[in-house]
Amino acid sequence: MLDIQKDMVKCFSYMSFLIELSKGNQMSGYDVMMHVKKFGREVSPRTVYHQIKRFKKNGLIKSIQDVDGKTIYEITDEGMTAFRKFKDNWIAPMQYIHQNLSN
């Protein structure tokens, strides 16, 4: 049987990462894992760094070094455009999910 819980955590990780970056926040891979953990879920470093690699490859995010030399990520203009398109296409399905999970 498929591990639906694990797949949903991966989806949540991807979405919450882009949501936080779209707000102007900068995040490291560790920050993404801690953000997901705040919601009582765990995501593996492998999953997080895989998504970072994909986002970077597609020009959605870029890496920078903070003052401590830690690699952090921020959204690019292309990433903001993609995120806005994502939101436009997914608001209705997400509302459906929310309405049906909160019953």
C-alpha cells in the first residue's frame, strides 16, 4: 500500500517552502525541515535537498551565503511568477481539501 502520509508531507514541504520564500523570507534546508516540524511532521534532509536542487535547476530559487557562511535560499523573479500561476491554479482544489478535511 502507498504511504499517503509520507507523500503528503513531501507535498507540504514543497508548498510551504515556496510560500515562505514568496513572503520574502530566506530559508536554509534546515529551516525547511524545522518549518515542517512545527506542524508535527518530519521531512527527510534527502527530500528537502532534492526539492532545493529541482527548484534551483528550474530557476525558481537562488542560493546566497548569509553572514555566517550558511547557504540560504530566496525566490527569484521567475519563481514568483511560477508561484503566482501555481496559486491561481490551485486555490480551488486547496479550498476543496480544506473544506472536506475540516468536517
